[in-house]
Amino acid sequence: MELLSGLLSSLGLSGAAGLNAYIPLLLVGLLARSGVMTLAAPYDLLASPWVLLGIAVVGALDFVGDKIPGVDHALHLLGSVVSTAAGAILFASQAGLAEVPPGVSLALGLMVAGGVHATRTAVRPVATATTGGLANPVVSTAEDGLSLGLSLLAVFVPALAAALLVGIVLLAYRLWARVRRRAP
């Protein structure tokens, strides 16, 4: 049962990183720092005060920048590297509890976070184009809220997090398919 729980938690956290890399990293680091969860080396560095401060500062800058049309596009390009790396780290930090080989964990986290981030990056320009950028702050805030909710569920109710992640992927696919049908 621990294997399944660890894998579901890993999926949820890496998916959350695809939406916002900094929220699940900060949450896992804070929970580890407060003793709510245990991280094996080298992932225990996430609980370091300096690492937490760095994640918080960069996350705050990303939070604000992602609400601004144009800036958000540049952040998404950078985020393709940051989010996938964060997803890989988060997946491996949790899957280590389930004895999944580190290389496999990192690859799976990279794929999950990368897939979610790629979907996010593909859908956001549609919101920008159809609303002249007015919906960007709303969409960005929804992504941040989903990332936080998915992160919390991944840590405390992993099965529900995995179900939510599947729901997010299906919803994104439906929206993308609808947009593609309308395109000339």
C-alpha cells in the first residue's frame, strides 16, 4: 500500500509542478521543515531555510509576472525547464519512499510535469487571444489554486490527487479539442 500511496503522491506533486513549479516545492519544503513529512537525501535540501527563501522569492516574482500578458509567455518558456525539473525532483522525493529507482522517478516526474506544463502553455495563448489578455490573471490564479490544491491532496490524500490530475488532463484535452475544431 505504501508503494501505491507514494506513487500517487509523486504523480500529484509532479502534476502540480507543471501548473506552478514553486507552490509544490515550497509546500513540500515547509512540511519537511516542520516535521510533517520526511525527505531522504538529497531531497531534504528542500527544507533548508535558504532554499525555502529562494523558492519563495522566485515564486513570488513568478506569481506576479504570470498575471501580466507577454511576461507570462516568457515565464512559460522558462517554466518549461523549471517546471519539468521541479516535477522530476518532487516525484523522486516522494517515490523514494516507495523504492522506485531514482532514474525512473526522475524520468516519470519529468514526463508528468512536462506534459501538464506543455498543456498549460498551449492553452494559455488561446485565453490571451480570445480575451485580449484580460483573462490572463484569472487563468493564472486558477492555475495557482489548482497547483496548491493538487499539492495538498498529493501529500495528504494521494488517491484523490491522482484522480484530480486525471480530471485536469481530460478537461484540458477537451478544451484543446474544442479549440482545434473551431480553428479554420
